[in-house]
Amino acid sequence: MKDEMHELVEKLNKYAYDYYVLDKPTISDIEYDKMYDKLVKMEKETGVILPDSPTQRVGDTVLDNFVKVHHKVQLYSLDKCQSQDDLKKWIDNVKQEEKDVKFTLEYKFDGLTIVCTYKDGYFVSAATRGNGSIGEDVTNQVKTIKSVPLKINFKGELIVQGEGMITLSNLKIFNQKYPDEALKNARNAVSGAIRNLDSKQTAKRNLDWFCYNVCYAEGKNFASQEEMFDFLKDNNFQTSPYKVFDNSNDILEEINSVDKTKAQLDILIDGMVVKINQTSIRQEFGFTTKFPKWAMAFKFEAQELTTTLKDVVWQVGRTGKITPIAIIEPVELSGATINRATLNNYSDIQRKDVEIGSKVFVRRSNEVIPEIMGIAQKMPGSKQIKKPIVCPCCGTPLINTGVLDFCPNTNGCKEQIIDRISHFATRDAMNIEGFSTSTCELLYDYKGVKSPVDLYKLTIEDFLDLPKFKHKKAENLYNAIQKSKNVDLPSFVYALSILNVGKKTAKDLAKYYHSLDELMNAQLEDLSKIRDIGEVVAKCICDYFNNQDNVNMINELCLSGVSINNTNTISSGKLSGLTFVLTGTLLEFTRNEATALIEKNGGQTTSSVSKNTDYVVAGDSAGSKLVKAQNLGVKIINEQEFKNLLKI
């Protein structure tokens, strides 16, 4: 068994070096955890711990290009359970020893641990966790995080621990504003930002920090985790959400509830953390060399695995952008069978160094489209992925703009046309009910529909000529097209498929300009001044409206009877000037419906809570936004109170 332990230790240390030092992981988290747990079990059975065993480490290796910081207080990792049965057993065992024990349940953040030090009420330094004893000095980088207070009420020396994060909404805004620097996922985005020696680059990513632990408070003790959180809130720290329970059944029920709704959160979490609430009981349980015995982490089902990259196919999108799609050996991730994943662009393929036939990491983050994260292992016979030079659909030579390749055959590429018309008809655009991509393909093949304008020239008889179309279906689709002629400005702008203009940007433009004519005549410098619209997006907008083919199409749509409503004409001003944030699950409205009601009545919605927020509408399982609202003193209302505001 000792030989097997030596082999396990050698492999695990190699994988850790690849991950933490080289930043090139060669095995997935779940596979590493299985090997690690096997080593832990063998160490318990034999009583032997090898001197270089990774079980004696905490956290990650310190990088040489950062100043090393010796932590005043040892920072521990967390022990973890592999199943709910194991977690229940741990909780019940604690309960047997201490009948009056209570537990806190918190998010297990999927970000980067950061430790901040304060003296005389002022922020003085920040460091990564590192190996638990020595970390990396990231003071200048952390100063850019607005949720890290630079001044607090407590005057003694204070060391606090929390998680550096980038919210999913801020990640989306960054990628829209800086498409040439697009970040792949929230987890890597925060790590790359904090470990960037240029703090200006850190600031661009608009990070957040959630504080969840007091490591040291000069002259102060806490009776419980609750008391610790109260102290953190009193000192203006953004804290992690938590609840208090006294039995395993309620804890497991809450964990299952969070697991089902975590995709609605604006942050990435990969599990939950259970802690003994009372400090006096914690002291009785104590620590191992690596873990506190009074806390336990439970990880949700793995969302990253290794698999084989079988092939890469190239797709043409509605804007002409060429995107590589990875065909992979099927794997089960988050309850779904995954056989396709995105690779973003050819530069992404080169950066990740993936090849056909190689082992790759595939990740499904918060139930969104799976993505190839990087190379795990090159296999014998694996082949380099060739960059296309012509459009895979129409054969037109591609043009390159930075990291992206485009097919310029806008009006002659079938895949582009079908994707563009299908997008035009979607619910958030022209909302043509019952219109599908397959219907669009039939209209292209049988009726020569090659532009959104052509949709408004169709008759019921045209639909009856299509395979499997009977009178009722033809009549319904015809009527849906006629109904779509009355559209609001943001929906119409979104329907146009302007490069880098999504739903949010379309709404921002509609708030700034009174009509489509004003928007079409907007100057580059004016567009660049609009919040969250940078020069790159502004240029895309100008380029679109400077294209005469696009202008002609818009004019033809208007001549076909499309009426674009002025969104600044508000039917009711009940919520005029008020800013709302929606969080949690609403029972009587979808998010889109609630947003539409707010905007119709003169208000506006934002994705993040700030001191300028007037109301947070909190539904079921509200998370970090609710906590931030509580910390900032923002008024929180439930769904019924929201309806009362609208008088509905």
C-alpha cells in the first residue's frame, strides 16, 4: 500500500503544480478530488503520512513574481463531504456531542480567497491565501474592488477573509465593452484580475469581494458566527448570505433548494459550507493540521470533467461571425449529456492548445452553454485544428478583425440569413409567435425569403405551400407576423442583429435616443459616452447604420407597416425616476415581464445593487443581491408590495 501512496502523492503533486504554478491543469477537479480522497483514506488506514503528501498543504503555490507575505494567522482549508449522507452523518455526530449546537449555512464561493488587513480603522494590505502560511501581496489590485472598504469603524488590528468574485452581470458588461479582451468565465476572470501586476487592468473588471470570516480582531472575541457577521456588517463589509439551523434535515432541504436555484444567482457558487455557530463549541472541536473540525463543505455535482475532443465544426452566425464548435465524447454534466461545446474563436483554440483527439476539460458553468476550458493531455495521433479561410456555408473568403473571422457575404450566405431572420422573430425581438428556425429554412428554400422584409410580403397561401402546413397553422403564423408590426424601439434595435448589441445595450440606446431616426444619425463620440457602451460597440453601431443596405432594409420594413414606438413615451409615471433590482424567483411574473412593467411605468432596472437603488424586489431564494441591499439599507419589498406600487 505504501508504494501506491507514493505513486498517488507524486501524481497529485504533479497535477497541483500544473494547476497552480503553470496555470495549465491536466486533470479535472472531480478526478483530482477522487484521487485525493483515496489518499486521505489510505493515510487513515495506515497511520502513515508521507512528508510531501498534499494533504499537508493548504491552498495553492505562491507565484514568484509577487511579493511574498507571511500571514499573521494560519489560514485553513475546508474538509468536504462527498454525499448528502456523509454530511448528515457529520451534522448528526456533532449534534450527539453537543445537543444545543446550532449551525450556519453559507455559500461556497467559486472565486479567489483574499485576506485583508486593517489598522487604526484603515485598509493597509491584502494578500492571497497562498499555502496558508505565505500568500501573495495583492494590495494595489484589491484596492480597486469597490466592495472592499478602505475605512472601517473598528480601530484595532483586524484581519478578515473573503472571496474575490466577478458577478455574471459585470462579466457580461465587460465582454460587451471590451470584446477584444473577452473573458471566458467568472472563475478565471477574477483570478486573472487579482494576479495581474497592472492594477488598472484589475479595475476594469469591476470585481466584488464577499467577506465571511474574521481571522483576527485585536482585543475582541465573538460568541458566534452570527455575532461575527453582525460585526462585519457594522464595519461596512459585504458579507456572504447565511442562515442558521439546528438539525440536518433542514440543512439538507436548504442545500437542495439552493442547488435548484443557483443558476439564478449573479455569482458562481460550487457548494455550501456548514459551520458550528457557537465559538465555545468550535474551540472544543479544534483543528487538524489542515481543516477546522467545526466546519464542513458540501460540493454540488461536478460541472467540469475531462473528455476527448473528437472534431471541430465551424458555424456561421447571424452577424457573419465564424465560431468553432467542439464535438466531444459525450459526458454527463449537471444532469445533462454533453456532446458539443464552444471554443469561442481560433485565438481561443491556440491559447488553450487543444487538438483533435486530445483530452480536454469541458465545463458547464451555472447551467449555461458548455465550454472547452483547455488541454488536459495530448494523445498520440492528435491533430492540430486548422483555421478556415473560406466560409463553411457559402465558400466566400473570410475577413479577419482582431481575434474574430467573418463571412462578408451578408446577403448571400444561407446560414447567416436564416440565423438573422430567426433572431429577428424571437420573443425579445419582434416576438413572432410560432416562428422557428425550421420554418425559416422552409421559407428560404420554398419562397426565397432572404430578408426580414420578405416576411411581411407573405400571404396565408404562401404558408400553405410549405410541407406540413395546414390552414390553421398558416393562419396563426400569418397573424403573428402582422401583429409583430407594432414594436417598441429596444426590441426593434435588438432584432436588427447589430454586432455586439444585445438586449441590455438595445435598452440603453432606447433610453438615450428618442427615436430610431435619432439613433441612426448618432455620432461615434456621442455613442461612446453612454454608460457601458465603449468605443468598440459604438463603432459597430455606427458601421451598421452607415451601411446603405441596412438603411434600405429598415426603410422597407417601415413601408411594410412596421411601426416603431417611442419608448420615452411612458403610459404611466407611477415609478418615474425609481431604480429597481430584481432578485430571486418571482411567482407571478417572469423577470422580463416585471422589467417591462417597471419600464412601462417610468422606472428602470439594473443588475446590481448600489446606494442609488430605490427598491430591491426579492422573490424566493434571493441571494447575494438581497444581502447587499440589507447591508446598504436599500428598501426591500416582496412581490405583493411590488404589485401594490403598480396598483395591480
